[in-house]
Amino acid sequence: MTKMQYLVVGSVLGLFLILYFGCETKPPGQGQVEKTRALEAEVTDVNLLIRAAHDNMPPDQMSTVQAIQQALAKATEDSVKIELLKQLSGRWYENNQPAIAGHYAQEIAELQPSEQTWSIAGTTYAICVQKSEDQKVKTFCNQRAIRAFENAISLDPDNVRNQVNLALTYTEMPPANEPMKGVLMLRELEQAFPTSTLVLNSLARLAIRTGQYERAVQRLEQALQLEANNMNTICLLAQAYAGAGNQAQASAYEQRCRAEQ
């Protein structure tokens, strides 16, 4: 897996861990946040996931992973470790193990903390939440995705994409005591960023999922006025109009959607 393929993971969702920065890079109050999070019990151990996944990996892939792990154990420079961690993350992602891929992406973010590295870790864990059928693994990835996106936001508070991804992570697995938390976060973002097509598209997608097709159409038409060639908006409009029973509009937007794919 090349570095470019690893970076692609960061854009798969297009949207969607304890911070281990040096003292010089921590935002005010971050140290206390880390201590609190370190006490939180996770539902599974990533080492258990790795051991279980080893049994299902093809032998040639397994030998490659083991060679990278051995090289990583011997590496002393952070730059070398980061390149090896990218390879590990990519290998596990290729083998449909986004939880493990996220773990190694998180290790990169801990060695090289930035908005981008934490965003990639969060996105990889968010993919795990969407794909995994094991509830413990989903919960594990959900917890870590939230922490990763929070870290990304702390480093770049003005980046709306990370805020949207954090909100969407909460909508995938709503907290039991705050079932509407993700939706409310998106609505707050709509107020703060009224011209963001990303926010409007995200709210529209949720509306489609819950059968609120007219509301979805309203937000998507607003987004289309802001960005006429946004293909996410156009493809979502095909779904929204179909759900609303407007087949003529649905077909028109479906044709535009397919033309760009």
C-alpha cells in the first residue's frame, strides 16, 4: 500500500485516541482531557482484533504485514516509523479491517499530530462503524472516531468538515442519553455555516434516511443554488425526489448523477 493509497482513506467518507502530543503542541486544558479519556474503558482491545484478523488474512499478506511489523519494532526515527505505520494501516484497510487500519492511523497521528492525521484516523474509524457487523467492534471504532475528530477540531477549529464528521459519527451510533445529539450538532452547524453545501447535504442525507423527503429536497435545492455542480447534491436530489414521488425530477437528477460517475 503506497502513501497515496493511505491518504485516500482520509477522503473515503468525504465528510467522518487519546491525544499523545508533546507539551508544546497541546491546546490549553488538553492534558486534563487526556487523563480523563485514559480512564475510559473500551469495549475491546485492538490486540485482540489483530490476533483474530491474523487467522483470516491470506498467507502472503500475513508475511508482508509481519515483515513491516518487524521493521517497525527496530525503527528508531519517527519518520521511518510513520512510513511503516502508513503501510500497516493500508494493508489492514485493503484486507477489510478498518478498525485495525484506524489503530495504525491513530499511531501516526500521535507521532505526527495535525488536523490531517487526526482527521484520517477519525475517518478510518468511522468507516469501521459503518461496515462492521460486530457490536463491540462498532462501539470501539465509534469511541475512537469521536476522539480523533475532537482532536482534529482542537487543532483546526475552523474546519467545518471535521465538525460535520463528528456530528455524523454521533448519528451513526447515538448516545443512549442523547439520541438526537448528532442531529442537533448538524443543525447548529447549519446556523453557523448557512452557506456550507457539506452541512446541507449531510442534513439532507439524514432526512432521506428518516423518510423526510420534502425536507431533504428543500435543503438540497438550497445547496444546489450555492454550488450548481456539486455531484453529491445532484445524486442526493435523485433519491430525495424519488422518495417524494416526483419521478420526473428524480429521473432528471439520476441522469446527471450517472453521467458523472
